[in-house]
Amino acid sequence: MTEIYVKVETGQEEFELETGKMLKASLTQRAENNRANTELVERLSDIFEDRVGLIKGHKRPRKKIKVDLTKEEVEERIEKWQKHR
């Protein structure tokens, strides 16, 4: 299992995912009625091809998620998504 910190920006024109010291996700949904959190979990689950859980930061722009992959597998799947989008 890998835990990852993600910084999110909501209400953007399109979904983007940037790598670096911390993942940065630009989400199309606004932070209202859990919509942005739902989008984050759904999109990352698609990218990682595995279930993603939101552990911390439900009401903050800095989130902590978990996924049942190794850190290397997470990095590989992000790279694969960035190449094929």
C-alpha cells in the first residue's frame, strides 16, 4: 500500500495531473457537496487501475490518499497516463 499527498485545485477547465515533490491535481468540479473529492478518487482510480481511498483532507486542498500499489507502480501508471492522454 502506498500513501500519497495530492494538492488539488478545483473548478478548472480540464483535469490535469502534475508530478513533482507532491502530486498536483486540477479538478473540473468545485469543492461543493463532496464533488471535487469524488472526482479526485474516480480519476485516480482510473489512472492507477486500482481503488483509491481518501484518508485525510476531505475539506482541505491538500489530500492524503491510499492505493494498493507500490510507489514504483504508482509512478509507472502516472507516466503511462501522461503519455496516452
